[in-house]
Amino acid sequence: MGEGQSDRQAPPSIKLLSSNLSDQIAAGEVVERPASVVKEVLENALDAGARHIDIEIEAGGTRLIRVRDDGFGIPRDQLSLALTRHATSKVSTLEDLEAITTLGFRGEALPSIASVSRLQLISAQDGNGWQVGSGAEGGDPQPAPHPQGTSVVVRDLFYNTPARRKFLRTERTEQSHIEEALRRLAMARFDVRFTWRYNGRTGQDLPIAESESARAGRVSKLLGRGFMEHALPLRSEAAGLSLEGWIATPAFARAAANMQYVYVNGRVIRDKTVSHAIRLGYADVLHQGRHPAYLLYLELDPTRVDVNVHPTKSEVRFRDSRMVHDFIHRAVRERLRDARAGVGETNPNVATDGAFGGAPAMPMPIAGFPGGGAGGLSGYRPNFEMAVAGGSVSETTGFYQLAAQPLATAVEGGLSPETEEVEIPPLGYALAQLHGIYILAQNRAGLVLVDMHAGHERILYERLKQQRADNPLVRQPLLIPLVLHLSGREMDTVLTAQDELLSHGFEVTPSGPESVTIREVPALLRDADASAMVRDLIADLQRFGSSNRTAQEQDQLLSTLACHTSVRANRQLTLPEMNGLLREMEATERSGQCNHGRPTWVQLDLSAIDKLFMRGR
Ligand code: ADP
Ligand code: MG
């Protein structure tokens, strides 16, 4: 031991970092890649009240990032200060920090960027432009002509930090990160015009979009038309919280979670509470392993959310996260519940032209079929032959003539054929059954295809769930009580949440300092793994203050039950049976999707059918 001590070196002495080095260290947190520069500089422009922001990018942002705004500018005597760390015009007191309404507040971005690049800051107020620069270009402001507003010019990013430069990817990758940063900011502020160019070529020109449809247009440009075609507009308000935006129908679910945007008071964020709440809202309409797409704006009093959590300000902490969670969950859930088969502002299941890949490989002759409604169709018809109920249809005029006729012919229950404006239900009236799997129906827009098993499954499932909701939860004692060992923190949760656990159907009592005994479980879940479920429940209660797990597990069970009892393929249905199924689907919540998140029906508009036959209308 004595020897070891004599080997020990003198401890290194503590020194203050040079300001340039400490700026570079701070930059490591804020400026990860060119896209981070774009984000910070644009946020400053928005904070400055800009109405138009123009962006120029070269070589994936490593050679040049130039951002010009028409905001209120920076006075000459404060230009150098703007490049000094911890200098900000946005907060000055602790109260300010607790109710931040600007995107920036740390006073770190510009000095950080300046320490790892050659930066020029040019700004003009009242027609007088001045500029300062980082490094050798520093010093007193020099006159520089510039229109009202500010330009930030960042050249040779990371030229003096080789370690950071090595982590950069290809120009294309960096550019796609920049594109994503621009997209997020452009969707944050519809009242600002954005223009950007890559390597001198126009990337985007987004005019100010105040109206509802102009906003939707901007989102279409940024997220693609598919998103908007499947988007359900959402608007909900409660207890000082407001949620607006669009959620895509389950049919538009993605393989990756890469089209999920949430803004909190105008700031794009990632937050587990929020994404969990949305995900729950999609419970049992989403196909396994798929991710919903959404663009949502949450607004709340700034004192109810802490934005000072993360160096890049991309995370927040809600003062009352349980309330936020429940509010969002409910809003999304209710919006999706309203999306019944055949109902909605947008048709979630429109078969687009592409879905049919141009002309079909096989002709689809339309054969006449004697009407009368009641009788079932004779069984299997080969070669995609389609039988049409109601009226004689000639080979040549086919659908067109039929469409011109009142649609009620195939229905029992008597809508008078004379009525010109008959009320046609959204999913229309059944014409025939195809291969024992699909119902073909005709509605105003054209042809509707329904997957009868999927549709029936949803109807049964919603009925079973309703029954469960209407009846109190039945608990069943375990033959042999289960002992569960928990951590101290988990114990705390159990002690405060025993009633909550009971309301989920689990009777859990402490049986030692770090163990509990499970004596009763929900009868419906008697065969489930009770210890795993209780552990998950506790974890949920710790993280979100609430849990939907038992409901989810029970739903899972009911869903399987529904799946096994619903009509199987190849069962011949009569026309009245088919129409009955269609009417029930229209009346059932969430009937646009089966329990596994697949669509239950598809609309094929006449215009789409016309295209198949290259027929102009
Ligand atoms: P923060 O945004 O956190 O205040 P920054 O380092 O990003 O810190 O910017 C420092 C200061 O420079 C800001 O507080 C603001 O006063 C000024 N500033 C930066 N960019 C602009 C701009 N585009 N227009 C007007 N003022 C700006
Ligand atoms: Mg800033």
C-alpha cells in the first residue's frame, strides 16, 4: 500500500477553460450536425417575428448554411453580444424561465455555432446594416447593406473540430436531416413563408397558409399527399388544454414510426407520455407492429410545461402529465371511434388508381342477373365474373345504366324506385358475393368491396366490449395465491395504488417489506400470467399514473373470440344477410378496420373504374 502511494502522481491542477474551448464543448451538445444549425438559426428567426425566412444550403450544410429573415433585427451595439455565451434577449428573470413563450432561451446557439464554423451575423434595423463575424473576422461591427432583418451565414462547419467532422455522413444524408428540420419548422408556423434552396436549386417555396385548406396544402407538400388523403382532422379542448391537427386513419399506418409530429406550444418535441397516449388512442384499430401517422398541436399555458429539460429543447416535462395523457388519449380515441365504415369527411379506404396497377390482367365481364333481392347468389363464379343484382344490364352499358337507375332495387324493405333522391346508405346495397369472401355493393360513388369476415369480426368485437363495459368487472380468487417480489419503488406504488389495482381486478396485498401477494384476478383473464400483468400494471402506474393494461388484455381476448366466431370465408350469404351486415357495419364504431387493423371495406369510385377502361367522363 505504501509503495502504491509513492507511485501516485501529483493530481492535475484545476484550470478555467478558455472561452473558445468551453464554447466548443457546449457546441457538442447543441450542434450535433448541420441540421442542428438550421434548426437553431430558424428558431431565432421565428423568435424575431419573421414573416419570410429564406434558406440556402450547400454541400449538405457543411459548406454553407445561409438563413435570411425579415424580423426585427439586432441593434448594432448588440451584435457582438449575440455571439457571447449566455447572452439572450429572451429571458431575464426566473419567472420568465417558468413561462417561456419563445423557442430560444439559453443564449447558447449562436456562440456554439460560431465556435465550430466561420460565422457572419448581419442585421439591419431602420435601413442601417451591420455585420460581425466569428474568429479572425471578429471585432467591431462593419457596415454591410442588408434589408430589414437578419442574416446568419455559416461556412465550413466543423472545420476546426475534426472529431465532429468525422461523424458526418454523406452529403445526401446530412441534407435529408436538414430537410426534416425544415419540414418540422415549416409545419410549426403556417403564418410564415419559407423558401429554401439546395446547391442553388429550389427545394421548396411555401407561401403563408392561413386558411384551413391552405394549411392542409402545405402539409401535403411536406408529408406527401397520401397522409392528407388519409388524415382525419381533429380538434379537442378541455381543462385549458387544446389539441388540433390531423391523425391518419389506421389504413395509413407505417412500418416505421417516422411520421409522427407533436408540437407543444409551437415547439416540436418527442415525449413518451404523449406518444403513449396517442398509441393507446389507436388501440385495437392498428395492425400489429404498425405505427400511426399524425401531426398534432398541443397548446397549454406555458407555466404548465417545462421546456428547460434537454440541450436541444426537444423534450418537455408536463406539470400534470396524467391529465395531458388522458386528454390526448381520449381525443384520439374518440376521433377514431367516429370513423365508421362508410362515414367521415374523408374516405379512409379509397382505392387509388395505383392500387389496381392500371388495366386489370383479366377482363371483368358483367353478367346480367335476374333481380328479386331475396335469393342467394349461385355459388362460385370463375374468372372474376361479376354478377349484378337488380334489373337487366346490357353488356355495353353495364354499370353506367345501372348507376342511373334508383339504387333501391336490390333491397327488401322497400325504398320506392320512383323516388329521385333516395337516401342511399354509405356502404350502399349488396349486389353479390365474390368468391365467398367479399361483398360487392353499389353506393352513390360507385362500387364498394367489403371483406365480410373482417367486417363481421369488428361488429362482434364492439358488441363484446360493450357487454364488458356494461357489466361490473368480475374477480376470481386464485387457487394458490401468488407471491411477487418487488423493488422498494414498486412497493411504494402498490401501497398508494391498491384501490386502483383492485379496480383493474387484481387484489394485491403487501406480504413483506418487498413482497406482495396476488389473491384475486379478473375472471376474464384467469388464464393470463398474473404476475407479469401486475408488474406491467405497476410500471404503467409509475410512468403514466394510470394504466389501460387490463382493459387491453381483455380486449385482446375478446378480439380473438370475435375472430373465431365471425363469419368464415366461403359461407354463402343471401342478399338480405349481406345488406344486414352492411347496415350493422355503418352503425358500429371503428368499423372501418377489423380488430387487426386491416381495412374492412374499400370504395372503388366510378371514375376509378372508368380509368380501368380508359373511358373519359
Ligand atoms: P437564444 O435564442 O437562446 O436567446 P441564441 O444564441 O440563439 O440564443 O441567440 C442569441 C440572441 O441573439 C438572441 O437572444 C436574440 O436576441 C439575438 N438573435 C439571434 N438571432 C436573431 C435573429 N434572427 N433576429 C433577431 N435577433 C436574433
Ligand atoms: Mg436561439
